[in-house]
Amino acid sequence: MIKVVVLGLMCLVLLPSCGSLAGKRKRAAEYELNRPAWVTSRPVNAGYYYGIGISPKKGSVMYYEDRAKERALADMAGQINSSIQTETSYYKVEDNAGVRDYIQSRINASSSEFLEGYEYLEKWEDDNHVYVFYQLSKTLFTQLKAKRKAEALKNAELKYLDAQKMELANEVMPAITAYAEVIDALSGFMDTDNTVLLANQKVDLILASRYQLQALIQTLRISVSSTKLLLTPLERVDEGVLTYSLSNDKGTVQDVPVRFVYSGGYLSTDIVMSDEKGLL
């Protein structure tokens, strides 16, 4: 009698488990039947970039769907980045080594900064994951990039002209900043032609700004009021005994930060700005 009761209880316990397993198998079969082709095989179309994102169902629905979207857009940006690298490889060979490396690093850093114009296509999910599917027209991407470049080129041209005026006025630090802003304004378009017509001359704004930056920095020189001091060991140098000044061929240079490195000990202040007289 006891054996019969025990066996009966075991059957009662096992029956729900068997039913649950059967339900899971049925759902898995339905998922397999209804799963879109793009989940397992990326579509190929010469006119589009595609992005597919996957996220486990952890947290709120909004959280894991946002994560899936982020991954889909990152997937798409990676394809655009690879495309840009391929398209610019010939140009990079033609340029000098320094510019070639700089162009490539800036493209890698900014390839996903202007990802716009993409379209949501579809979402699919099973018990554990959600999948999202996006696309971006290559024609639309090219048009939007051309519009952004036109605006960036105009902005860079104005900054370049400002930098030249500052340089003529010997406003060295503002000129350095303006030339750097020219390069930054065009950093997302290093793989394209950045030539403009200034005073009936063609000027590549990026190359010209890099050259002017180097030239400005190389013209700076530091002079000291005295080259020799006679001191006893541990004797303190009074303030004002030594004075340093910053200048170039046009005269004193102000508002330029200079770092001092003293190998003999500790400096309370190692970075100073040149004043209106060029003194440090």
C-alpha cells in the first residue's frame, strides 16, 4: 500500500515538469518557424548599409530594446568605417607619412559621429533575446555627408582667414588656436578634398593649417636676462634676478603657456603664461 502511494506521488510531481518541457519545445519550434532570415544571415544590397543588434532580455523592456538598437547602429557604423578606409587607401599612399597616419586615426575616431538618416525595419524576439534590424541608404548617407562637409568647409575657411589676421597682428596664441580649430572642423572629412579658393589660389585648409601651426611654434624663442650666476651652495636666488621673455621675429609674444622643467629639484609653479611684455 505504501509503495503505491509513493509511486502515485512521483507521477503527480513529474507530470507538470513533463508538460513544461513540452511547452518549451513547442515554443522553440514556433520561433524557428517564424524567425526572419536577417536574424541568421545579413542581407546583401549594394545600395544599403545594414545594422543588426541583439540584446538579452535583462532589465526593463525599454532598457534591453535600447541596448539592441545601440548595437545595431554600432554594427552599421563599423561597416561605414570599413568602407571609408577602403575608399581612402589610395589617397593615403599618395600623401606623406605623417598626414597619412593622422587622417586614418581621425577617420577611426569620427566614423560613427554623424550616423543619421537610418531607418528602423523590424524587431524579432524569442524567450531570451530581442533582435532589431536597421538600414541606411548609401545614397542618403552620401548626400547628408556632402551637406555637412559644405557647412564644415565654410566654417573652416572663416577660421583660417581669422587665423591669418591674428598671425599678421602677432597674436600667436589666438592664431594657433584658430588653426587648430580649422583642422578640428574638418576632422570628419579627412578622406575628402578640402581645397578652397583664397585670393585666386587653391589652399588645402588642413595641410595649410598644419604647416602654419608648425611654423608659428618654431618661430618662438625664450631669452634670459643673464646667462651666468655666481652662487654659493644652497644660496637662494632673489626674485627678479633672472627674467625670461618669449618672442619671435615680430617682437614679444603674450598669453602663450610655457612649461619649465628644473632637473635639480621641485618647482612650485612649472607652467606660466607670457604677459603683455612677453615676460615669463
